[in-house]
Amino acid sequence: MIEDDPEKVGRSDVMGGDKEKHWLVRPETVRWLWRGGLVMLASLVLADLFVHAHPYFKIDGTFGFYSWYGLLVCAAMVIFAKALGIFLKRKDTYYDDE
């Protein structure tokens, strides 16, 4: 017989502790995904040594240009979004006001 009262059932049964975690949230899987991602990023930057670029400007012919440029642009977009959120956000009680 299955108990419906959470106080009578053990905490692990209520919170799903007995079930196996999804493979994407297991710590060892997360660690392998991070390592794989970092290896892929490093290999792409190192591939810049072997690929002949045809730069339009002098700066885009430098080593790893697209890597650091992408990082800087991504950081700028995050900072811009945070700043925009300050101006566009509404009060927590916006829908409570009449």
C-alpha cells in the first residue's frame, strides 16, 4: 500500500531520492562535458595555427582573433542586457496596482 501523506513517507521517497538521476545532472557527466568542451575550444584555437586566414583588416589576422573577439562580444552582450534590465524592469507589485 502506498502512503499519500508526505509526513508518513520517508523524505527520500517524496523527493525522488531513490530514483537514478538524469544523465545530464550527474556530477561525473557534468565534469566530462566541461572537459570535452574545453578540449574542443582549445583545439579550435590551436587549429588557427594551421589554417591560413585571409584577413580583411590587420587585426583579424592575429592568432586566436575570433576566440577572444567572441568572448569579448559575449561579455559585452551580457553587460548590456543587465544594464537594459535595470531600465526596463518593473516593480514587483506592478500587477497588484490598480
